[in-house]
Amino acid sequence: MQYADYASWQRQWMKGDVYPRQLSYWTGQLAGVEALEVPTDRARPPVQTQNGATEEFALTPERSARGCSA
């Protein structure tokens, strides 16, 4: 399954009364939760350039086998 297939399925699923019910549910679940303010090291430029950086690293087979639990 490709992401586009999933997105198409989800759009179809959200038609009808599903969307209002989901919106109501999540509005209730998130009521009172403050927005997360994530600090940045610099202001965003007025025009987005898509310039970025990459970070390469290697995992040992042992670390990779352990998964995300450190």
C-alpha cells in the first residue's frame, strides 16, 4: 500500500458523519491542552528556499537490533 492509497481511503472514510464525530472527539480530547512552543535557533526567512542540511551517522548492528529503547 502506498501513502496515496491510504490518503484516498481516509478521505473517503471521513465523508458523511464521520468527520463531525472525529472533530468533536479530538476537540474534547485536546481541550485545555496548551500549544507546544518549539524554540528555533533563528527566524524563518520570508521566502522558503527548501535549502537544508543532512546529518549522516551509522548504527552498529547491535544498536540497531536494540531498537529505540536506549
